[in-house]
Amino acid sequence: MLDYCNKYVTDARRAPDAYDACMTSGTLIRQARTRAGLSQGELSERSGKDRAQIARWERDVVTPSLETLRELLRACGFDLDLSLVPYRGPDVQLEARLEKGLGQTPQERLQAMLKARRR
């Protein structure tokens, strides 16, 4: 999953579904905490959770339960908006284009772009 995520993080606009797949509980906790302007220690005090455990969650060493995740986010002033949506798998065509591009030199990629532009 990590390789899959790394391909898209730098260009989330072109592959938003793939980028969303990279959102982990640790990322959510860290984003909520930093957006709230809190240190891990301050979040620990607000939530009643151990600071070291918060650090492990943020690094995705362990995964908190959904209830714990919501408690932590609420302690930061945020909440999760949960709903069921149809699952769409990865974009196979985009994956193939990326794999092809990664196998080319920068000059080959540039030539292919120029050739496609002339069409």
C-alpha cells in the first residue's frame, strides 16, 4: 500500500481517489492536532490518553479503534463525517501509464509528451 500511496502524494489532484487511500488514522490524528495548534502533550491532557501512545498512533505503529480515533479528533475540535459510499478500485489505466513513465528516462518522457501534443 505504501508504494501505491507514494506514487500519488505529489500529485493528489490528478488521482484524488488514490490519495484518499493513503489517509491513515495516524495522518488524521496528526493533522487534527497540528491544525488545532496542540502538542502531543496537550492532546494527551485533553483526551486523557498517554502521550507516547498518541505518538505511536500518529506514526501508524498501532491503529486506534474507531471510537478512540473519534475521541482524539474531538479533543482537537474535529470529528469524522462517516458515510457508506460505493468502492472504486484503483485506476488500472492510470497505473499502467505511471508504470510506463517510471520506466522511461526524462528525455523519453519529454519526447512522448511532445509527440502526444502534435497529435
